[in-house]
Amino acid sequence: MTLRAIIVDDEPLAVSLMEKWLSSFADIEVLASCRNGSEAIRKVQELSPDVIFLDIQMPGLTGLDVVAQLQGDVMPMVVFATAYDEFALNAFELNAIDYLLKPFDFDRLHLSIERLRKRKLLMDSQDRKAPLINAINSINSRSEDGAIQARKLAIKDGGEIVLLPFEDIEWVDAAGDYMCVHSNGHTHIMRVTMKELESKLNAPNFLRIHRSTIANADHVSSVTILPKGEAELQLNGGARLKVSRSYRQNIQHLLK
């Protein structure tokens, strides 16, 4: 079993050190190294790694933003690199997420690799995004969502309510008890089930394309047919979303 990995860190020395250390493991293949969150999202979509070693504190998109913007159905395992405080580390521990504290320690990396090997065997059929979003939600102290008003989705974010127009919603995906609503490069996190949100987004342009993904057809720029009956949607905002064989019929009208 080989673990295919991507390294994401804005510090060149940290990237070089991680590349050197990972090369000492015979079953680790480093596919790419990224210096920012936007590049990381593109590489994950392109290369489908088993694991990403992801720095949290980066300019622009943080590591937490990267997780929130990745499609849950194709989510790799994540090892966070962080200098976060004890509160954040407790959130990771609570949700069984692995992390490496900076400055890095080789022995701690070795332990992470052992955990990844075991999870690779056990978690292939499980929702990998749910525990990550649970931890992010704890760190960000986000609260429950509200209701829809006048074709807008009301999302509670700390002490304010964001009223998000339906037409601005590009895609959404489920992560356990939370939904990630993607709009204009930002991800809003709601505590709501897929079934509940589907009933609220009751419009023909919102298409179920995977067991935990809904896409807004108005934001689809192109469709690519993949092997084994799957497809991939390219959105205007840059996201690339897999369409599973089970939901292929929901996009047939886009292919005409």
C-alpha cells in the first residue's frame, strides 16, 4: 500500500524539511508541494491524493479554508501542521484528527504515518470531512443556521446572520451534521442535514450530484465525461466536482 501525499505550506524551509523526511518512508509518494491554499485545492482536485500535510496558518486561504472548500466525497486524509494553541489542539483530538506541531519533530511524523496507514485501511468508506468540519466549527465558534427568507439562506455566523441569495450559492456538500455552503470563494458552515437543506433549496437548478454534494447548474461552465459512468463539473468559480454514477441522470439535461 502506497500513500500518495501533497504538502501544503507557505514556508519554503518547512516544505523542504517535510519533503526530505517523507522521502525516507518507502510507502510515501509525494505528488506535489503547494505554497498556498488555492494551489492546494487545484492539486487535490487534479491528483486525488490519499493524504495532505496541510499548514493551517497561511496568507489568503488558510488550511481550514482549504478543507471547507474541498468536496467531501473526494476528501483525502488530512494532517494539519500548526502552531495553534491548546484549545484548537483539543478540538483536533476530540475529532480524531492528526496534527504536527511546529517546529516539526521526526518521531511525531513517524507516529502520524503509522496512523495514516491504519486509517487508509479503515476509512475508505467513511466520511472524512465530517470530523474536520466539527473541529473547524469548534475553533471558529460558529452556531446553528437559521431559516430561509425571501429566497435567501439565513446562516448564523457568530453574532450575525448572513442572508445568502440562492443565486449566489455555487455548491454545497455535507460533512456529518454540517453543510458547507460555497459562494463567491467563501464557505459558510451550517448545522443542518442534507435532507433539510435539499428541501429548502427546492429549485430545479440545484442538482444532487453525489451522495453528499449539490451543485447549482447556473454556475456550471462545462461537463467532462469520466470512465466508469462518472462525470466532472467545472464551475465558474473554479471548483471541480465529481458526479457519481448513481446521480449521472440528474445532469443529463446539461449534456444536450
